[in-house]
Amino acid sequence: MLLNSSLPGEKLPFTLKDVRAAIPAHCFVPSVTRSLSYFFWDTFVIVSLAGLAYWLNAWWFYPIYWIAQGTMLWALFVVGHDCGHGSFSPYPWLNSLIGHLSHIPILVPYHGWRISHRTHHANTGNIETDESWYPVTEAKYQAMPWYEKLFRFYLPLLAFPIYLVMRSPGRQGSHFLPNSPIFRPSEKWDVLTSSGLWLLMAAFWAFMTYTHGWWMVKLYWMPYLGFVIWLDLVTYLHHTEADIPWYPNEDWYFLKGAISTIDRDYGIINKIHHNIGTHVAHHIFLTIPHYHLLEATEAIKPVLGEYYRSSTEPIWQSFVNSYRNCHFVPNEGKKLFYQKAE
């Protein structure tokens, strides 16, 4: 069921305390053993798939491998995503270790992305301060240079590597540079550590590609492309829907912004990528481990009522609808919805 955009009022009829009280206490408690099992399982499947592809070396198997392995690299990223939120374990050192092991091999600077993602969660639904997949105003859309429109509106599923380097349109800095405005001075060495490890990993993959040529394209770079597409698809669909409201800063507060997202059903992929499509509860309480999100979601539905958004339409249909209809929001207003460019 999707929220009707005509819902009255700008202040929600429930509070953050009301929502939290509805969720069983154990949903907020991570299990180190259970969290690690997801990391080791994903790693095992990734290594096994690569070994099978290398052993078979069959033209008919590679397209299957690219899709399967790209999906598993995306699943591994989601494990690192939990680490970044502290929902993987109560131990910061373990979160940092597993976060790097999950992210660096797929060329994501763990701390740089973790911190910018923190900014996203703290500002979701705020058109002025959100970090990723926020809408542009009509005036901004008309003024955007062609290359920004290219990756934002015509090639959105290839945007992630560029986002890591340059952030989103209108946002300054980079995920690799500690002097970027998204980072605090105290986070300098975290950012430098992740950026340094990223450079070493990138150099390793470049060397392997130079020495092994098409083997590396087939075994790593094509699955990496699949991972990028999965990441951009899922994050795009989390926050791009015609009836999801956005707010200017003066009309925004955390809970109102946090529920400006939507739960989506990825079918058999739900369990593979750790139920990341269960996104409303995650945005309200980001420290809930992914394996408790379904239970937490069922618990908060009666509290949120018609403010809870979900969609069961096929994922590619959702993408096509948003791709065609969600281009910009009005220049002014207290509650802004996507509009279609003519």
C-alpha cells in the first residue's frame, strides 16, 4: 500500500518514542555470532562462485556467474553497511574490521562511505541537507549541465563510483579526502586509513588485470559492474517514488524525514541481500540488525498506519515508473513531490 499524497497535516500523529515502544527490545540487540555467520557465508559463496567460474571457463556460464556474483558482492556490501551503522556488533573494532573486509575488496572506502551515509540517515527527506538520491528543484534541473543529467537521470545505475569521488550534485567534497565538509576533524585518520586501503586494493586489481587480462574482466570487473547496478538500483528505489514527500529545512524534522522512504519486495533476493528492501524501520532506527528488521516492521505498522509505505509491484516496473516520472520537485512549498519533465 502506498501513502496518499493528500494526507493532511505537517506534524505526525505519533512520536519517535511511540514507534520505539512498539518494537520488542531484543530487536535492537545484535548477535556477534549471527552477524559473523552472514559475513562468512557471503564470503564463502563469493569464493566458491569465482572458483567454479575459473574451473569451468565456459562461455555459457559466465553470464550466469556475472549476475550471481554481482548479487553476492552487493550482499557483502550490505554486511559492511550494517557494520557502518553499528548494528553488526556492539564492538567498534569488530565493526571496523568486518566493514573494511566487506567494502575494500569491492572498492568502497569504508569509513568515507560510512560517514557520508551517517549524514544521509540524519537528514533523510530534507531536500537541502540529504546526502544521496535527493531530488533537485525544477530550477536546478533546468540549469544542470548535461553530464550531471546523464548519470542522474539517464544512467542512474552506474552513478556510484562517481558519487564516491565527487558526491552528489550540489554537494562538495569527496569520500576519499579528509578535508571534505562531510567529515569532522576527529575523523581524519579514519578517512585516510580507508582511502589508503582502497588505493592498495585498486592497485592490486589493476596489477591483476594487467597480468591476467580478460580473466580479471570475466572474474572480477563484470561482477563488480553488477554490484554497482544493484547498489544504485536499490538505493535509488529506496527514495525515489512519486508519492514520497520531501521537505525544505524549515518544515522538516527527523521522524517525518525518516518515514519518507518505502519498503520494496525483491522476491527471492530479499534473503540474499539481507532484507535491505525493508527500509522504513531501518531509517527510523538504524541500529536494528538486518535480521530483526522484518519483525520490527510488523511491530511498527499499527503505529505508523497510513504513513507506512510499501510496494509489492515488480522491482523493474518500479524502476521504470520512477525513471520516467521522478525528475524534479517544485521550487517552493512545504511538502514537495516529484514531477515529470515534459
